Amino acid sequence: MTRRIVAAVAAVLLAVLGGVVLINWVGAADTRARAGEELVDVLVVGSEVPAGTSAGDLGGSVSVQQVPERLVAPGVVTDLAALQDQVSTALLLPGEQLVAGRFAKPSDLAPAGTVLAPDGMVEVSVSLDTQRAVGGVLKAGDKVGVQLTNEASAEGGVSAYSVYRVFTDVLVTRVVAPTEGDPSGLHTVTLALAPQDASVVVLGTTSQAVWLSLEEAGTGPAATTTVSSTTTATLGDDK
């Protein structure tokens, strides 16, 4: 009986020893295999990066790490310069490799039929009839002049009309044309303006005193706004 117990214990010990030897051998083989692989420098995310983050702001969130060539993700980024002027299109999680497919230029993310407003600009929408909206030919990316008119009573029973403010080089970011059968026939045109100019245009819209003039067609999102004033007036017919 004692011999059987001793034999059983010995068998268990041999099995455990054999398992340890096998694990060590496999680990050593894997190490030997890795030693023969080429390591590649890639950028790896170290902390969570929200969608919409500029590539230029990733410095503290990514680091260069070496990974075996067989584990390199397709489209991997090795230099942030390759993502210049781009933003992340999805949440980036710690441990994942930085790949070009997760970035795009902001202008490429704009919905169809729109362009993005330049940095520092705000968007204001105005609803205009066809003649005030340049005959209804406007589209996103056009540059327009915004003319604000004024009407006042003058001596002799006539009305004096003046253009008291003109904004030039204004970017159109979106246009919504009236639907067929819409009795209003209004075109909703969204403009990119400096904040201080937007309030002036809003006041002009309230008094139905806004006219647009086409300056350049389809020039893209890079725009600035300049302002000038005029006191030119036209008198109406005598009553």
C-alpha cells in the first residue's frame, strides 16, 4: 500500500515538473522567435483622446514605442507631422496604435452641401427673397457682399434710401432653397461673420434691410470679413 502511495506521489511530481519544463521551453522559443523579428517604431496612444482633437495637440497623449513588425497596424503613423491640420474622427483609447484612418481634415467632416466657418467666426442665417439672395444661385463656399439698407422720410414728402453698411468677402457656409410650392419663396443663407459684425447683420435682418451680392463663387472656407460704410441715397418719387 505504501509503495502505491509513493508511486502516485512520484507520478504527480513528475507531471508537474514536466509541465514547468514545457512552459519554460515554449516561453524560451517565443523569446527566440521574437529576437529574430524586426522591431518598428510606432506612435501609441497613452491616454484617452476625444474625437475632434487636433493632431497638433496630441503631444502628451502619445509616445513612440517599438512593436514587432508583424503587429504593426495598417496605416500606422510614425510622425505627427503626417497628420498636420487634421483632427481625430473617433475616440482614441490607451494602447492603440495611431493610424491615419482615424484622422481627417475638418473640411472633410462637414455635411454635404456645407463648408466650415473659419476659426473665430460665427454663423448667422438670413431668410431672403430671391432678388435679395442674388437670384437664388448661391451655394456653400461662395463669397458675398452683405449690404444693409435704410429708409427714412425726407423733406418734400419723399423717402430717402441709403446703404449704411457694407460687409465684403463674407463666406456662405450653407444655403437652403425654398421647397417647391412654398408660398414664402425664401432662401435661407448662412453666413460666416466676425462676432461683432454678426449682431449688425441680425439687426438688418430684423428690419428686412439685407441684400446680398455675389463676389466669388465656390472659393472655399478661408475667408475674412471687411467692413465699409456709405451714405449714398436715392430719393423716391414725389407724392
